[in-house]
Amino acid sequence: MGNKPARGSGARLGRVVGGACLLVAAALALAGLWFRGQLQPLPAGDEFYFRVETPKGLREAMYELSSRGVVRNANVWFRYGQAVNAPRTIGEGTYEIRPGMSPKELYKALTVPVRRMVRIPETNWASRTGRLLEQQGVCTAEEYAAAIREPIRYQDKVGFRLPEGGTLEGYLYPDTYDLPPLLGAEGVVLRQLRAFEDRVIRKKPLPDDLHRALIVASLIELEVARDDERPLVAGVIENRLRIGMRLQIDATVLYALDEWKNLSRKEIQDTDSPYNTYRYGGLPPGPICSPTAKSVDAALNPSQHDYLYYVALPDGSHLFSATYAEHLANIAKRKRVLAAEEGGP
């Protein structure tokens, strides 16, 4: 008779396999419990801003946020993010984050950067912009003042030649910007420089002496409200410079005083600054604001005329004249207009 398998060996094998399966199932269950536990939010905390200067991967972001008490397990939250199609890359921006977020809440928050729109007016010179940025909570005025010094630090970030010394006054394009928290003063300056490059450098044939053009354009920016008069005022400036006549532009004194107000005759006479074009001939040593493209265009294309004077009217327009006698007549006309407005109907 042949050998027969021992009775019960199949049952033992079944028990072994069954036990192994139970162990695997238990291990998987425990792993699942552990994984779910690692996905639980950490205790709630105060909101904070998370700044991403250059785009970074989700894994790197999870590790950074783990160190800041938002992510319980960076690797688990990254793997889970892959499974639920979270963004693989976090774009440049500032994000509002709080401890206590679930993974899905965090992934969503990292797709919506905080936006803070700030308008930098056309007539602002740099110190006024610094004070505005401080009021808006973007940076301090001192930080902005420091950021516009040493233009060379931005040279490799723009595609045009920056001044080698002094400040960036004249190159800080006025516009409405998205300036989110934690951007910092240098981030603001870089956005202004890139806007200047886009609005001015790339769209106009520029002279060899760009800095001179910006000085003239800055005078126009602060003197003229109406676009059709910008080339006319540019022509007056060039006519005066050509014959050695002082420019006598009020805005240069205001810049020297760092204050926007109505000037008295005494302030004009007493302000001893190379920017005071009542006391010193020629152009001021630098721009007195950062001009718009319209003013730069006017500086590059001044009207051809013989005007040497202009007088501002209450509506923002000007009366132009070629002789001093005509200028006095225009001053008298301005006084009559003011008197009529004050007297009412």
C-alpha cells in the first residue's frame, strides 16, 4: 500500500495561512489607523502668514509647515496630498495658514494667496511712498528708504541699466500693486522696477541719457494734470534750459522740503537745496518723483514753441506765454478767475 498524507496536515496548513492572513489584516488595520492618526489636525492656534518667494514643491512646503506646528507628519501629508490631487507646486505668494487645519483645508489654503492691493499715486516721490507703505502695513518707511539705495543690488534682476549711485528715485513706477504681507520692501521695489521696464523701457526708443529724461519727466509729472499740456510744459523747460533761465518750478522746492503744501515766498527763498530751481540754475540733480509713461513721452518729445512761462488755473489747466509782460497778464487773469470762483454765482 502507498503512503497517505497524514490526516490533519491540510487543516494545519489552513490554520497557518489563515493566521498569517489575520496578522497581515491586523497589520494593515494598524497601519491604516496610524496613517489616519497622522492625518489628524494638530491643536488649533493663531493664524500666520506663510511666504513663498519662489515656487516650491508640496513636499517641501509640508516639511516647512511641520516645523511651524501645522502639519503632524510631513511625509504622510505629502503622500495623502498626492492621493487626493493636491497641488504639486505652491506658487509664489503669501498664504494665510493656521494650526488646526485639516490636510484638505491646508491644500486649499495653499492655492489662494493673500492679495492686498495698494495704489502708489503718480505724484508720490519715494519718501511719500515709504510713508504710504508703512500706513498700509507693507513695510516701514525706513525699510523702503534703505531698499531704494544702492541700485546695483537689483541690476541682475532687470533688463535695463540702473543708475550706479544715489537712489532709485525716478525708476519706481507708480501704479496699483498687489503687495501681500511679508513681501518686504525689496519685493515692492522689484515690482516697481519691473513695471517701469514694462511700461517705459520696452515701449519707447530711449535716449542715451535716460536719467536726464527722467528728471525732466518728473518735473512734468508734478506740474501738469492734463495730458495735452505735458508736451507744452516740456517745451517750456527745454526753452528755459537752452537760454540759461532758471526753471523756478515749485515742485522742486516741495521735494526739497519733503512736504506737499502751498509754498510761501519766504520758503522758496530760504530753502537752500540743489533741488530748489528758484535758487539754482539747470535741472535738479535727480528726479523728484517716478514719472508715468505719459510724462516720459512728453520729456522725449517736447512741443516746439517759444513759451517761457505758464500759470496754473483752478481747473488744472495752464495759460502759456512767451514774454514776461504776457505772463503778468496771465497772472492777473488767474486772479480774476479765483476771485470769481470765491465770489460765487
